[in-house]
Amino acid sequence: MSATATDGALPGPDQLRALCAEYGVDSADAQLLHARSNAVYLLPHDDLVIRMAPATDLRRQRARTTVMVTRWLAEQDPTIALAPAGGDQPVEAAGAIATFWPYRPALENPPMHEIADLIRRLHNTPAPPFPVPPHEPLVRLREALADDRARDEPVLSEQDRRWLQNRAEHLVQTYDHTDWPLGKGLVHCDVHAENVVFSDGWKLIDFDQVCLGPREFDLVSALPDHFHQSEAERRALLTAYGYDLLGWKGWVVVRDIIEMHSLSSYLRLASTVPAAATELGHRVASLRNGDRTARWTAVS
């Protein structure tokens, strides 16, 4: 990888070293934890995690918002969110932007009622006293589609790209005309078991998509989708939260937007990670064919 990360690709070792030097921590022996929407490394000498992304305008805004919101939440209710590490953040260097976080290993999956409790407490928190961007469905997908089209050798065929663009436009129009029973407020927008860690109690992490938007999007783990989570777990989440999302006819648009959004990271990875290219092709084909039985798997 080149010394910069401005072409839509995820940052790599060169950017890792530059960002750690800028922040003043040791990048030696860094371990890649996963690479999807961000490149996430463990920094064992400082017991920190670094989350890196290309330094686009969108990612700068997201990184700044993530740091501000999680620090504010940790002051308002420290039982909700894991606060970022100290110092001036986010950090930018070599065409990449990064945030630094305390490392909390995932020792076990959190119970569904604990996840529901975190969501409920977040939803009961008033909006912060500073600007938080509104929810913009599929903005990352549109960015990823544009990045792919600009490649010398795009991953997507022109037919698949046009279908995804048309499908995204239709879903955004549907979203704009949807009434949201739970109302709008501060939402995490990526709640699932991997984004909950134990640190003096269960806490939410990875507020990379935090925004002001429909609260239904934080209950997406309760919806039937291509990951085929068990119905018992889905029902347990909804029961503990106290709202039957599946009893609302608009739940399908939430599921469809989240599934389309999930393509974004695979579009960025597919040109260099064969497993991501395979999974991307599988997901696009199942969406185009309307195959709800197809099982999707996460690739890093």
C-alpha cells in the first residue's frame, strides 16, 4: 500500500506508524483485529485500539463526532459508552484519520437483555448540547460506489452498480416518507454483540455511525436478515427493550437499508481481499435475486 490512504482503500501499516507517531504511542507489534469499514489494530504496548479510515470529509466528520459524543456520554452516564483514550483526537496523518480507545477484549457474548438495556438508556438520553449529524441512510454506500467506479478495474459490473444505485435511491425515498413510531434521537446505528464489551459493566463501543435518527435502527439485531440470528435471540432483545418492532409494518425498510449499507466495506476491500470480493458477489446476487434464504458471513 502507498504511504497515503485517500483513494478509498483502508489504511495499512504505513499509516498506522504515522498515526501512532503523531499521537505519541508505540506501533510496534501491532495486531490487526479486523478490517471492514475501519482498519482496527491492537497496540499491545499501550493497551489501546486504533481505528483508522481514509481521511475523507465524511470520515473526518464521523471521527470528530464519535469522539465528542462518547466523551459526552461517558460524562452523562458512564454505564452506556466506553470513552476514548485521552489527548487530542481524532488524529490525522498520511492521508488517514484515526481514533484511539482503551482495549477491552471480548470475553463472551453479552446477553440480549443487557444489549436491550444499553439501547434503552441511550435512547432515553437527550441530544447532546453540540451539533450531531442527522441520519443519512446509505451515504457510505454511495461513497463506496463512487470510489469503485473511479478504480482502473472496478469490482462491480456496470449492471450491478446501476442496480445498487437505483435500489439505494428507492430505499432513501421510502425512508424519507416513513413515520417512525419510536421517534428520532441519539442513535448508535450499529448495535450488535461485537460492539458491546465488558468494562465495569457492559458498554457500547464503535460509535462510528452515531447520529440523530430513527431509534428503530438500533433494534436491527432483532430483525430477520441474511445472518439468520435465532428467533429466540431476536425476540429476547425486543422483549427486553419493550417494543415489538416486527409488529410495525415499516420494519422491512430498516432491514433493507442496513443490508445495503453492509456492502460498503466489502466494496472497499474487494479489490485487495479475495474473500471480501466473493462475499460481495454473494450478497449482491442474493439481493438482486430476492433470495432471503442466502446466508451472509462477515469477512475481515
